[in-house]
Amino acid sequence: MPQSPGHAPQPIVSRHVAVIGAGAAGLVTARELRREGHSVVVFERGDQVGGLWVYTPNVESDPLGLDPTRTTVHSSLYHSLRTNLPRDSMGFSDYPFVAKDDPDRDPRLFPGHREVMMYLQDFAREFGIDELVRFETEVVHVRFVEEEEKWQIKSKQRHKETDDIFDAVVVCNGHYTQPLVSHVPGINKWPGKQMHSHNYRDPKPFQDQVVVLIGNSASAFDISRDLAGVAKEVHIAARTVQYETFGKQPAYDNLWLHPMIKNVCEDGSVHFQDGSFVIANIIIHCTGYKYHCPFLETNGFVIVDDNRVGPLYKHIFPPALAPWLSFVGIPFQVITFPMFELQSKWIAGVLSNRITLPSQEEMMEDVKAFYSSLEASGTPKRNTHALDDKQVKYNNWLAGQCGCPAYEDWRMEMYYATIKGRLAHLESYRDEWETQHLVLQAYKDFIKPASNQVSDGCVFP
Ligand code: FAD
């Protein structure tokens, strides 16, 4: 029978745990849970592991991704996508993402998306995770059954529905599938087309078109460069600029960066806030995604409000349902895979009673204090889960809880070196990496014996 957190240490126990999703988060969560001695079932609606990194040329019937009846396509990858971080920084702590001596693989430091998928599939095979996954099985309803103090999961495989009972559920369903679309004044009468970057795959359909992209994220940057090769004109409308300056982009004769769109008109014009305008054929919203867990019933204990999933203790446990419900992968502006690993080690240790959580009240107080600190620093609610500079402290806190060594310095140095590299070589930062010593440092760590990498508290047979 599950125990409440905040009590005196309990005997080590094994739980029956459901993991929803077999992307990077679900895979490493399954591994950590199993290492800790739990029994695990992974539900995956796709037909292979890898999540977002499983590229598909398919797009959704509603290019804006707003129609709730559409069949969802999970991945948001475009054909040309390469990682935006060096591969070595992305890998799990004890399964490095190093180049393979294999002509079928992509050895680049910032490899294409297929290489990441293959890394994740290798990882799943290496640790026997495939055998825990129920493929083509979509979780349609998750609820806590009070009388049994267990979770009931209803899943659907083709037309067959199945109910299963678990002690705990870990949600790893990703958050780059449900488009967030910006409001453009006058859009209802504007005659052009609109789509979200979620449904962009390659530039061919945009031949000789005038395209306006909204947003200045990594996707907007990549897609604008992709399009500039075939479109007549490409215009990016950005709230702020990080690396570039407004105006015509130096390396192109058909790519401009503008301030945000003011409004659009019936004659096809798109007006920017600086008074300039263009007549455009299509607007692509590169405006991000929403957290979306349509299957989860929590009686209001977890809600999504303005992109804040909460209340969550340390972005993971809803205090009222801890530790029986948890989330891996909520924070963004992070190096994702190693953070997923630490989050899932913590969850696994808490579920087995090896690690003790504070009481529900203490966790709630911590969440409230965190929200107050965000307010005091003027951080908008929608950035509750943006970690960026705070990720080292966060990861080291998790590592401390788990008894693992501190987060490796070279990972964050690679993160910052990438930002610096983009400033110096905007168009070619992926191929002009100047800090080879960081790669060497990472390799030194990779070849250390396992006992040096992971402390006793962390290694399980
Ligand atoms: P996902 O990979 O999205 O996996 C979630 C899984 O859950 C999927 O397999 C899905 O099918 C399954 N699922 C969802 N709902 C259900 C359900 N109801 N029932 C059953 N299964 C379900 N990160 C980096 O570190 N480096 C990068 O270069 C990088 N580039 C990116 C580029 C783009 C365009 C985007 C959108 C993100 C990028 N990221 C990058 C971040 C990326 O999201 C993470 O690296 C990571 O892959 C997310 O893993 P995840 O497991 O949380 O989610």
C-alpha cells in the first residue's frame, strides 16, 4: 500500500509504475525505475521509441494545429533539423552520445535528427527498454482510484481498450506537439495562408512565395534559412532579437528581420510595428507549444495556467499526489537528456523509499516561495519552467538528493560556448566549433571507470 511522503524512512519497496511516452524522458525514466527495482510498463502511441526525434514527413490536416478533432502528428521536426547543442553535452551520463565509426551514422558535433533518434534507439536496446514498451498504445485516461489508492490507466491499441492498475504514474509525454498560435490583428480578413512550424517539413511548397515567420526561436532561425533558398522573400517578425539586428540579413538577399507584426489587411499586406509592410502569401507561426495532458484527471490538483504546470514541487511532483504522480521533462531552456536522467533517478529513489520527500505542506510552501520569487523578479508566469542559467543549481540539487556526483562543468561550458559561437558565426555556428578542449574534457569523463562517475547511492545492478 503506498505511504504518504514526509514520514520516517520506510523499508525499500518495489512499485508497479506506468511511464507515459517512450521519448528520451520516458526511456531514461524506465531505465532508472527498473534499476531501482520497480516493475515498469511504458505506454507509447507511436510504433518505435525516440519520441520527437522520430521524423515523419506527415503533417496534420489543420496546418495551424488548432482543430481538436485532427489526428495528431507527434513530431515537430523538419527535414533539415540538426541539433542546436553539441552532441556530447546532450548524452546521458553513462551512455555518451559520441560519434560512431559507421558510414550509416552522422559523426558531426551537431548531428542531424536521425542520429539523435538512433542514439535513443541504441540506448533503449542497450538497457532492454524496448521490451517494457507497449507500442501503438495511446493512454486515453489516467485517474486515481481513492478506494484502492492506485492509479487506473485506460489505453487504446487500435480499437481495443484496456484498463491497468499501477501504484504510480510518471508522465513523459513531451510538450512540443500542441501548437501555440499568436493573435494577429486583422487575420480573419487576410487572404493568405497560415500554418504553425509544427507542420513545416521542407521548403519545396514555398517556391517563389513571400513568407512571413512569427517568432525568433531556434526553429524560426532554421526554417527562415531553409526557406531563403527557394522562397521569393522571407520576413521574420520578432519581439526581440538575440543574435541578429533588424533589417536585411547580411548573408542573404531575400531575408529580412522586422519588429513584430502590427496588423494584416484584406489586400494581403502584413504591417510591422516599425511602419514597414510586405504583401505576403503565407504566415508561419514559430511561436512555441503548450503543455497538454488531455488524458490526465487530477480533480484540479494539477492545472496548466498560462504555460505553468502546477503546483509542482521542483517541476516534478504535485504535492497533493506525490509521489504517486510525477512529470519528467517539464523544464525548458535546458540541456534536456541529462536533466531527464536526474529527475527520473530522484523519482525512482523516492518511490522505493530510498529518498524521502518533505511533507505535502512543506512541498506546497516551497512551490509558493518559488512562485513568489518569480513574481519578485518580474518573471512572467509562462516562463515558470524556463531554467537556462538556473539549470546547474537545479541539476545539482537533484544530484544531491540522489547521491550522484555534481553535474559536469563541461556540459554547461558547451551550452555557453554554443551561445557565444552563434554570436560569432550566426550562419555557421554548428560547423565552426572553436572549443575543442571541451570535447576532450567530456571524453576524459566518458572513459573514467563507472565507480568514479556514479556514487554508491546511484548504481544498481
Ligand atoms: P518526446 O520526445 O516528445 O516524447 C514523448 C513521447 O510520448 C512520444 O513518443 C509520444 O508519442 C508519446 N506520447 C504522447 N502522448 C501519449 C499518450 N497519450 N499515450 C502514449 N504515448 C504518448 N533538445 C536537445 O537537447 N537538443 C536539441 O537540439 C533539440 N532540438 C529540438 C528541436 C525541436 C524542433 C524541438 C521541438 C525540440 C528540440 N529539443 C532539443 C527538445 C526536445 O524536446 C528534447 O530533447 C526531448 O527529445 C524531449 O523528450 P521527451 O521524452 O520529453 O518528449
